[in-house]
Amino acid sequence: MLLVSASVWAQTNSSAKAEIRGKILLDSIWNPVVYLSHIPTFYDMFTMSNSMIIAESPLDEEGNFHFSTSFLPEKDNLYRLHISKKGAPAASLIIGGKDENHLYFIANNRSDIFISNTSTAIPVSTFKVEGYRPNDDLRSINEIVASADNLDNPPVSKEFLSRTINEKLRVMADTSSHPIVSLYALHQSNFEATYLENQVFIENYLKKWEDEESTYFQSIRTRFMQEKRSNLYIYIIIGVVFFVMGIVIQQYIFRRRKRNRTQLQTLSIQERKIFQLIQAGRSNKEISEEYNIGLSTVKSHVSNIYTKLNIKSRKEAIDF
Amino acid sequence: MKKSIQLLVFICAIVLYGQQSFAQDCTSVNTSRNIELDGSSEREEIKLNVAEDVKHLHLFINSTISTGFLTVEIYDPKGKKRGYYTVESQMNSNTKKKETVCGQMQKQISDPIKGDWVVRLIPKNVKGKVSVHSGQTQEKS
């Protein structure tokens, strides 16, 4: 009896709590309405369309709003809460600056989340999401990423710090037990740009989460496969280019040798002997001593050799 | 005599202050481009040349579309993507009306890499307007 009562109480209590609510302060430039959008993949975080908006809630005079979470999926998903300026359409996305108008959070159909802010001047930058632990981790990741963007250091230090921050995010991705938080950390670590550097890490990471079938993981896997495929294509193209170059070079050498052989056959026996000594690096004097002939005869033979082989110097004769 | 010294000190202070404020003065170069898209699906690139002595690069991109699908991307001279967003306007299935969608991005980059920064517009059957404003601040030495 006691157990049944406790179960009924727990169910009533959890359904009463299951909502996204909050109290936000806005100045007069904003419409007093908040919109909730479902973000199906991390690549859609900066996509805005009316079809992404799944609910809206007006703000009461004190800035309170609430959404029921009962219609949300059972599993955790990423959502965006945004506001729009007066005169602007509901589907407005402002990225950066003090008028940034959106924040992201994780929720499911049992989530009880409270969102609040502390400033009307920069309403979204001061948003705080409470009530569901994964959102604290999401905030930590955002703070790490923001620290990379706001660096007033020389470019060299920025590069170094950016690498350090990406490394830190990869560690967070590796150690987080929450799939969306983990993947969010990886996504923020600029992993696509540094894919080749961290290929082994990413492959092991995806293997670790191979049972995760959410659209977040599916989209990353697809992108990763595309990246892998495009790299494979690059390697294949490079391989084919080198193969073709090899054939062309081989053909060139073969034709040159054939041409050289033909030209060599035009030389007399004596000229061929002298040519061999020229190729061995002997001087005219050494050749005349070797074959016991006059220096002027050697010069005459050399001149004939040059003409027949269409060369102009001893160096060309050696390279022939 | 005392008054003359005070006057001299005052003049010196003004001259020094003037020199100092001149030394810290900044110059800025602003550009602005408005693009109207009338069902366009052609990619467009806006190049912003950043010189070596530029301390800050400000970018402000605003787009309002009533039809189609538009992606705006920002690339630094090394080809690294530094920001993006997508806006998509579809016909409302209930009202059968096209709905306007807005996207806006504001970016301030300190010590930007020298070279051509690119704002790339990738539209798909887009009807709407895009404006790209940029400002470069150089510090006078």
C-alpha cells in the first residue's frame, strides 16, 4: 500500500515537474515571446527555419514562461530557446554580439528545467540553465570555447592556445559519459579541420559510441565517412598521378635510350672507342696516349662524334 | 615668473597629451555591400582584403529571405571556416504563405590573419536580401 502510494506520488510529482520554465528579463526591443526549437544534429545549430520551431510561450508581465515537456522525445535531445526582436520574424537567428538571441540546452520528456537571466542589456549571454546536470557540462564546454574566441594575445599564442583548448575538449569528449555532451565537446574541438592529425582518436571515439543511434551520432558518422572517403579519393588520385608520371618517365627514358643507341650506331669503330673514353672522363691528351694517335686526330674524331650525336660538350657526351 | 612657469607647464602638458592621443589614434576602413537575391542559386563570394597592420576586423552580416535556403560562411585567408549560419524559408503548410526568416551574424576578430577574408553566400532558390558590412581598424604608431 505504502509502495503504491509512493509510486503514485512520484508519478504525480514528476509529471507536475516535467516542464521547461523560466523567468527572463527583456527590454522593450524584444518581443515578449520565447520559442523552442529542436536541433536534430550539431550541424543544424546555426540553422533557422520556421519548421524547426516546435513550441512558443508568451512571457507574462514578470517574464515567466513555460513549455510542457510531455511531447518531447524520451531520450535526450538538443534544443534551442530563442527570442526575436520586435518587427522581426519569429524565425530570427542572431549570432554574436550583445544581441545574440539564443541558447542551447539538453532535455527529454521528463526534464524539469529552469532558465533565467540577470541582464536586459545582454539577455542571452547571462542565461542560466538549471535543473538538469548535462546542461552544466554544456555550459562548461561553451565557456572553454568562448575563452579561445576572446583571446587578446598575439596570433602565435592564439594558435597554441587554440590547440590546447581543442585538446582539452577532446579529453572532455573522451571522458564524458553523456553521449550528447561528449559529442558536443568533440564537435566544438574543430575535429573536422584536424581530422588527419586525430584520425585514430576519432576512429576509437566512434567505435566507443557505436551503439548510439541518435541523429547526432549518425550525422557525425556520415561526415566522418565522407571525410575518410574524400581522403581515400585524394590518396587514389595521388597514386594514379604518380603511376602515370612513372609510365611517362619510363617511356621518355626508353625512347631516349633507343634514340641514343641509333645515333651511336652512326659512329665508326674508332669513334666509338674514343667516345667510350670521353664518357670515362679522359682528356684529349690521355686519349691520344691511350690509342697512340696524334692529338689533332683525336680532336678531329671528337668533332665528328659531337656532330653525329648532335651534342656540344664533353658533359653532354658523359650524360649521353 | 611663477605664472609663466605654470603656463609653460600647462602648454607642455597639452602638447604631450595631444601627441599621445595622436599616437593612440586609430584609423578605420569600412565597406558595405548589399545583395538582392531573386530566386538565385548562384554562389557569391565577397572578398575582404585585410592588411598586416589591421588590429581588428568587424563583420556584420544580415540576411532576410522569404523563399529558399541560404547558407552564409566566413573563411579566413588560410581557408579555415570561421563562422556560418543557414536560414531556410518554406511555405507554411497551414496558412499556405511564405514565411520570412532572418539570420544575422556579428563577428569581431582581433589580430586577423593578413590576406583575403571571404564571405561566401550559398543560396538555393533564394528570394531575399543580404547585406555584408565590414570594418577594419588600424592602430597608428
